[in-house]
Amino acid sequence: MNKIWPLLVVCVQQRNTVVVRRSLSVVSSVVQICGGDFFSRRFHTDGAHFWKLLSTSPFQKKPNLKERTPLQLPYRSADVSLEDSVAETSNLKVQAALLNMIAALSQNKRSASALEVVMKKVSGLVMGIACGGVVGLHDASVNALKGLASIDPDLIWILLADVYYSVKNDLPSPPTSDFPGISQTLPPPSSYKEFLYVKYGGQSYGFDVDFSSVETVFRKLQTFWE
């Protein structure tokens, strides 16, 4: 496995999205078969190559700074090209594949330990996607959160509550006067960057918080915990 892992890391960095998706599927299967302990250090060292795939919305076009942008004539259409549309769909499939990998690894007791050392980073990224309103990634991200909650339910609940209660007007009262209010425990952030999931997962691009998505995630996870 020591010889195979570097090859899988290289495959995940390829521009061909089909290769990346198949590589993620292989990683998911291999970790579940071999056990998570062996891969804990690998994800800690090489995980950045995986997690950066989740840091940008597939609909957020990234400019290529190495290429000069051609002059746009006034009569040319500035609409999204077919090539851009295909790229968005391909990137969406890659991110869904990675979220499915996270869900599979975290829900399997044999492989869950592989994610423990990168738990905060991964949970922050997945929470940002789940609350970001990208419809094509909603189910995969919620499923990944359920898996991560089976490893550390307190972490997932705090990350979600930090967003949910910052926009909730009718906050529930503490059970007794001995407990502080939610606004004291989780002070509302003054900016987007102060959300806990951003601090843990790092700055993401194109995944703005969609409050209807936050409500949906809250209900689904609440049902899961019950």
C-alpha cells in the first residue's frame, strides 16, 4: 500500500475529472478494506490535495492568471459557453464523489479513524457546502455530515448551531437559569469569516450561506440524531 498511495494522490490531482472520480472511488474502497489507522497519517500529510476539491463552488469560475483574456468585442455574446457548462457539471460530479467518499469512510467503523486527525478541516468544508445552497451537492453533503456526526456528533452540532442560531430570531430559552443563553454561548458573528466552519475548513469560494438550506440541514440532522 505504501507504493500505491502516492499514485492515488497523483491521480486525484489530474485535470481529467473522470480519472479523479474513479480515483476517489478506489481510495474509498481501499481505506475501508485496509482499515483507517494506516491512512490516518496519509490524510494528514496528503489530504490537502483532496480537500481543495471542496473549497470552490463548481459554478464559481476560476480565472487563469497565466493566460491573457482576449479582447471582448461589443457584439460578441458573453453568455456561458457549452465548454464552461460541461466543466461545471464535471466539477460538480467530482465534489459529489468526494463527499460520498467522506460519507462512506466515516460511516464505516473500520475506516472512520482515517478522518479523525483531519476531522475539523473536513467537517468545516462539508458544513460550508451543505449550507451553501448548491442543489446538486445537498444530499451528498448532508449524507457526509451524518457520517461525520457518527465520529464526533458534538463538533457537527456546534458547527451547524453556529450558523443556524445566528439567523434565528426566536431563540429557545435555556432549560434553567443556571445555563447561559445561546447568544452567549454562540455569539453572532460580525462577518462571514467568523463562522466556525470557515475557521476550521478555511476560506471557501462561491458557497455563500443560503438560509433555507441551513434550515433544511438542521431539520435533517435533527431527525438523524433523534
